[in-house]
Amino acid sequence: MTISDIAKLAGVSSAAVSRYLNGGPLSEQKRAVIQAVVEQTGYSPDTAAQTLRTGKVRQVGVIVPSISSQSVGQITSGIATELGASRYLMLLADTELDEQMELEYLTALQRNHVAGIILLGYDSSPQLCKALKDCRVPVVVTGQRFADLPCVYNDDRSAARDLTRKMLEHGRKNIVYIGGSEQDAATGAARRQGVQDALREVGLNADGLPRACCAVFSMEEGQRCMEELLARCPQLDGVICVTDTVAFGALQVLRAAGRRVGEDVGLAGIGDNWASKVVQPGLTTIRFYQKQVGQEAARMLLQSLEHTGPDAAPVRQTTLGYTLVERGSL
Amino acid sequence: MTISDIAKLAGVSSAAVSRYLNGGPLSEQKRAVIQAVVEQTGYSPDTAAQTLRTGKVRQVGVIVPSISSQSVGQITSGIATELGASRYLMLLADTELDEQMELEYLTALQRNHVAGIILLGYDSSPQLCKALKDCRVPVVVTGQRFADLPCVYNDDRSAARDLTRKMLEHGRKNIVYIGGSEQDAATGAARRQGVQDALREVGLNADGLPRACCAVFSMEEGQRCMEELLARCPQLDGVICVTDTVAFGALQVLRAAGRRVGEDVGLAGIGDNWASKVVQPGLTTIRFYQKQVGQEAARMLLQSLEHTGPDAAPVRQTTLGYTLVERGSL
């Protein structure tokens, strides 16, 4: 019996149960429902309270590639919500997109006695995979999929395929792609493959897809890649971008070149950045559920901390869905 | 003799010295310069290395109002850079804009034996001020100014004044203001005062400034406030917004009402969100140096950790400058 079991039975959030157990602020109604469930199940709040006092490790390490990116902020915020509700604190390590630092922090966090580690992955090297499997504490990965490790990730390939299908429906024929490094299996390889899947379905030359590669997902890189592709394929009439931020860079270059986005040329991004509804025309994009990715990852980790030994749950890999958000840019 | 002293003598960053001491990657040239300084000064790298091994507390607590906001992400990223270079890890607590949680985390972090605490402040209640002064470990505050505490903050009042002056130069006479809660001394009171300062300078009725107040700095709140002000003051020809995100909300309402931004009505924000150069017309705004705010705060804290007792430095309060970024929206 865990806090989340109590929460499910009471029809409230784990956070509410945690607040109940720790004497935090709570509506009278919720307090009554939770109390009833706690009494029925015989769940002992003392156990939870004791854990708090006995000094059992209450820290979870979180490794992020760059805390100032919007999607990383959203995932981290989801992790913080869940951990906070269970009275865990987050030991945050920002690698600043340095793969070597990723490995170093994995070691440093273990040395700092964290109970578990959540990694927001952006690369998928065999070296990293090995280091994750060698961890002495439970690990959950978000954003990437590693065989045999608990992961929460987005269905990047299907998302990119659906987006491209939608662009094809708008009659675009000469589609180009601005993508990311193939070292990143999720945003790099999977999104590129999704675009090609859709082209292949309608008999277009998927292997010949003209594409350029961003070193980082910035507006500046989007601009650079768009300029490159406009020079190589002046006849292009559709541009798919690996992220919205990259698409905003492309948008500026297309405007400057006198191409009317949404009329002469279709443009789409991935990620549903909040700015996508402010630009004109609004950017068609894919909405992921990043905060939920973070929450799910934290819940997975907390579960594996609560259930160990013979009681341990099997490795779980969760894909979260997405929504195509159509605006005026196709 | 500290790492930063060595850095100064060698003419390199503290991060470089730290990497030297910890055997991290470093150019041959820098390595040679640092080695020379270390040898000349007799600084013992063993002491630093020992500190790492002897289990001295190497964690700094960081309390943020909401990790998914852009400015918070930038400040946190600056903190991470500096702490990482000195081999400190960041124990991150996200209050989700809950003032009660701010106080709870202050206590919890101290209980978790952090060496010091950095608070990204968004309110300035006497209760919080007292709790900060009662902390058993060094504290640095960013974003707010508390008497007698080390702080790093932006000059919000002067920034808002300069922005309003610029709008007045464009001939706008009926200026309205979309602001934030006065409980936040920095973004609430100080920015509002700055706008009024500029109106007063040219003999306009500053006290009668029509204004609306956002509960949070979101596009939705910007929309709501803009609708309210358009209804109350249909003759308005200038809108100053407390943040760029709020201004994007106002922009959408102005567009929908048929007002041409940059022609019929001037619009300005504060914060230089990256989207400000993507919207049309580009948004005139104030650029703060948030990453530097975080770096400066971390450096302040690290200094007070290195120099204690009679060697302690006096309380320092630092204001960082800003830049007015003029685009087409005035």
C-alpha cells in the first residue's frame, strides 16, 4: 500500500494524500475522504512520517541538458511537482549540452547518495547507455528510449509522420526538412524517419528528402539551415522543422526572401511552443505533454523506490501521445 | 587564497582553475598558466581535492517560483554554470508560486544541510524577509531587494521609466499600463513607479494612469487585462506591459480589435523574450541580463562560503543594468 494507492482509492492526487499525512493545507472535503480511506485500509501514516524523520535519503538527482529551454523547463516542472508532493528534493545538474558532463554527473550524483536519478536524455550513445545500466540506484530516462531501462518518451516518429501527412494534404510537393543530429535518436533520427514515412506513403522520393541539420535547436540555426535549403532547392513549397524554435528562424528567412508562409510555402514545427500562436500566421505544430512526461518519470522512480526486492515492478516504458495543432502556416 | 584568487592571477575563469584542479578538459595553454600561478603562490590543490573527498557539504539550495518560466530558466542556468564549475550541486525546490512553500522549503533545505541558499524572489513579504534573516546558512536573493541581505536584482524602476520615455517620444499621449501585483516589490511596484516617473516628467497625470493587474504573467492574463483597458479607455494609444509574455496577450487583443500595433497604438514589454523579435511588428522591450544575475548570485554565495568569520566580506547588493531594445511596436 503506497501513497498513490491511497490517492487512487480516495479519488484525489498523491500530493493531497501527502499533504494530509504531513499536516499541510487541504480542503475539509478532501481531508475527510482521505481520512476515510486511510482508516478503511489500515494504512499507517506513521510509517510515512517516520521515513521523513529517520533521515532516509530523500533526494533524487535530475540531469538536464539545458535548464533554460522551454521543454526542459516543463519536464523539470513536472518532476518537481511529483517529487515535492512526496517530500523528495531534486538535486539538479545542468550539463549545458556537454556529453562528458552527463557521465560525470551520473557518478557525482551517486556519490552524493541520491535515492534515484532521472535523466533528460538528448543523446543515446552506447557509453551513456552502459553508464545508466551500471547505476547503483534506480534510473528513469525521459526523452530517449534505451532498451531494458525505464523510460518515458514521446512518439516522435509518428508525430513527425502525421505532421508531414497534413502538409501533403495541403498540396505541398517539394518538401524539405530542417532536423537535428542523428546522435539524438528521438529528435534526430525518429523525427526525420517520420517525415520520410509520410513521403513514402504517397510515393514521393523519401530517400532524396533535401535536409539540413541544426547543431542546436535555436532560431539562429533555423535561419542558417533555411538559407542553405533555399539556395539548394529554390523550388521548395513546404518546410518541416524539428522544433518550433527552429521554425521561427526559418520563418524569418522565408519572410525576408519574399515567400508568403501559409500561401507560397507551408511551414510546420514540433513542440507547440507558446509563441506559435502569437506569430503570424500561427505555426502548425505538434503538442507534446512535457509536464506529464516529467510527472510520469517521477512517479515511475518513486514507485521503484517504494517497491524493491521481490516486490519490485517490471521495467516499464511509456510513450505519451501528442496532438496535431493546426494553425495558418501550412 | 581561493580558487577565484588563483583565477584572477592567472587571468582565467574560476571554472578553468576548478577544471585544472579536478583534472578536467582544458587547453594546454591555460593549463600551463594556471600551473605557474599555483606553483608561485604555493596554493595546495590537495586542499581542494580533499574537500571533495572528506564529504564537506557540497550542495547549495535554490528556491524558484516556477522553473518553466523563461527568466527563471535563465537565472537558474547561470547559477548552475557557476556552481558546477566549483563542483557544487544544486538542490532545486520549485514553489509553484506558493508563498507558503517558499517558507517550507527554506526550512527543509536547511534541514538537508545545504551550504547556502539562493532564492529567486517574487514576493517581498516581511514574513519571508524574517525567515531569510533567520537562516543558519548564507543566503543570496535574486530578483528582489531586501535590506541587509545580499541581493542581485535588476533596476526595474529605471528600466520601466526609460521604456515609457521612449514611448512618449513617439508621440503617444494616452498611455495605459498592464502590471503585476504590488506584493512583488520588483516587478509589481517598481515597474509601475517607473512608468509613472516618466509620465510625471512630461507633466502628464501619473496618478491617474489607467492600469490593470495580472495575477500571473501569462498571455491569458495579458489578454484579459487588455480587454478590460480597451473597454475602460477606448481612446488609448499606448500600452506598456510588465512582461513580454503579457504584451503578447495584449497584442492578440489589439489585433482582434482592429488596432494596428506600431501605427494606431504603441506597445512595449519588459524582459526581451526571444519571441519578441519573431512577432510582427517586433516588440520594443527591455533586455535584462538574467543569466548574469544567476552567475553573480552564485559567485556571491560561493564567496561567502569561502570567506567566513573575521575574513567575511560585507553584505553586497548588486544591481545589474539593462538595455532598451527598440523594434517596430512603438
